[in-house]
Amino acid sequence: MTRSEKVEFPGAGGEILAGRLDRPAGEPRAFALFAHCFTCSKDVFAAQRISTALAERNVAVLRFDFTGLGNSGGDFANTSFSSNIGDLVAAADFLRAQYRAPKLLIGHSLGGAAVLLAAAKVPECVGIATVNAPFDPQHVQHLLGDALETIKTQGAAKVTLAGRSFTIRKDFVEDLLTHSSGENLRNLRRALLIFHATEDKTVGLENARLIYEAALHPKSFIALDGADHLLSNRDDAVYIADLLAAWAMRYLDAEGIAAAPPAAVPGSVVVTGAGEGVFPHLISAHGHLLRADEPVEVGGGDSGPGPYDLLLAGLGACTAMTLRLYAARKKWPLANAQVTLHHAKIHATDCAECETKAGMLDRIERVVRLDGPLDAEQKARLLEIADKCPVHRTLTSEIRIETRLAEA
């Protein structure tokens, strides 16, 4: 079970930076720091998913908006790559003062280049992971396009990046030239994990090769086949999160392993807010941790199935289990039972067989596919058995729900 908390702290230039601390319910095993991509924010899906996955494994992650971006204070036009590194160090200082210093640094795109350089100023760090990071910070110059020459000659220019307009100053461009990645990588002395998309059109795959060749062991490289630079496919972000979490466990010592988060006792389910707004919630059921949310189109973050999705899932799972169990007892050749369900609100007048004749009512459509060499009689009987699964009986019987306040 994880929670997400809003935090604020002063950045390198004194501006207040906005962040989120994704953490387990118990004491974290370790803390990590996440640096987002150039002109992105802490709330991009990749940052959220990676942070949540680590929190589920008892590693708390601080993700924050760099100065002038997202909800942080300051003017982006007055920032530089050096100030980004300074913001990362300030974030590490905040964690060290309020919780514990970060043992993991994670960076996406230019954020990856930033954590590689910031690591020298975070002595407690034992592992670094980069995602689609450039070998040299100067690589970001190609994103400026034709505006680069204007910046050099006139001192500043408006640049559109990811659909938003930013003022880039000459100082920013010149500052990029002051950082040497090769020498820094040779002196890194931390475990390094490099993720890179094979089809990255923004930061080419050769950057991963250069980073890998410059760094000393222990180092690992994982190719993200088919992924793009911003990880727009959610499955790619999930893949990174799972591998990163598994890799990180190897470099974290056994001290400070979190106690098990509060779990529901057998026969009960506990649901609590995830700390990320109205819709995201955490579910503890029989020792298993689940997540519920709502789709983006209704104001949620789509980080988990919705309440009705979970309801249908319960009915579908119960139906399939009941069919498999019945067929096994009968020794019928049922190889698999697939159940597809849909929920809708319909007018009572559209349901001739329903007792309710006015207003709206709920309709669940359940389609059962039976795999295996079954005859027609066996299939018909199994369809009857579908209506006898325990959850079906509960939903179609009289239900009494009693609600009371928990004791303080």
C-alpha cells in the first residue's frame, strides 16, 4: 500500500519547489530522487508509474518540478542546466533533513544527464538509473532548432517545446558547454542502469552506448524495443518501473526494511485514499494490494480500474472459477472459460423481463466463451451454472449494507 504526499522545499536559487513524495505506508527501506525530462513536470506518467512501483517495494521516491516548471516557483528563463543540478542537490538535502538521504537517483532524458552529474554531491547515493538520457547535456541544443542562432546572436528567443512556449537565454546554452560527461562517468563509482528506447528520435540510441562505454562496472543496459522518447506507451513505463525496482533491490542494504503495510484481516477489505486527489485509492484484500482510480476523461488519473470495473471483475472471476470447478468435478474437457462483462444504466421500460418498470436500472451483460471439446449439452449446463456462482447470487439477492463511523 502506498501514499503520495505533497511537499515543498527551497531550490538552489531560493524559489519554492513543488514535489510529491510517493512512499509506502510503513517505514521506507530507502529513499530515491527522480528528475523529469527537459521542460516536463513531476506529473508525467513515466515519473508517476516508476515512483509508484518503487514505493510498492518500500522505496520512497521524491519527484519534483524544477525551478520555473509545473507548480514550482521561479522563472524558467532564468534557469540553466547547472541550476537543475543545484535543484537536485537541494532536493537531496531536503530528504536528508526531513527523512533520509536518497540512495537512488533516477533521471529521464536531460534529467538523466543531471542525476549523473548531481551524484557526486549526494554521497549517500549507491545507484543511478537513466532513461533515454543524452551522453552530453549539449545534446539539448538540437531541440532549439532555428532559434539557436537567434539565442546566440540576440541573447534569448522563444522556443516551442512539447506544445508550450519557453524563453531560452544565451546563458542557458553557454552553461551546457561547461559540463563534461565522459570524465564524470569514469569517476561515478555507483551502480548504473541505463534504459534507452531503440526508436528514440529525440535522443538517439548511440547516447546509451556512449554512456555505457564511459562508465565503469557495475553497469547494465536495457533496450526499450519500440518505445519512444517520452514513453507515450504506458506499457513501456510499466516495464521500466518493474525492472528498475527489481534492480534497485540488489544495491539496497537490509537496514531499514519497512514493516508490512497495514493489511485487511481475513474476510475484510480495506480501502484508503492514495493521497493523489479524489479518485486514486488503495485496496488491501487478503494480503494483496490493489489500486482503484477513474479514467482521465472523468477527472481521474487512470492509474487503476474504476469501482464498476472491480465489480465486474469480481463477478467475472467468480463465474470463471465456478465453471472451471464444476467442469473439473464432472471431468468435462473444459480447457478455459473466458468471461467478458459490460455494465450500463438503462431505462426500465427497455427491460421487459425486469420487475422494475420505471426509472433507470443497472444491466450487466455477461458473455461466456468455453474452450475445449464440449458437446452442446455440456455447454448449456455450464451456462446455467454461470448464474449460480456465489457473487452472481449475492448481486441478484436482497443485500443489506450497514454503514457506521469507525471508532477514533
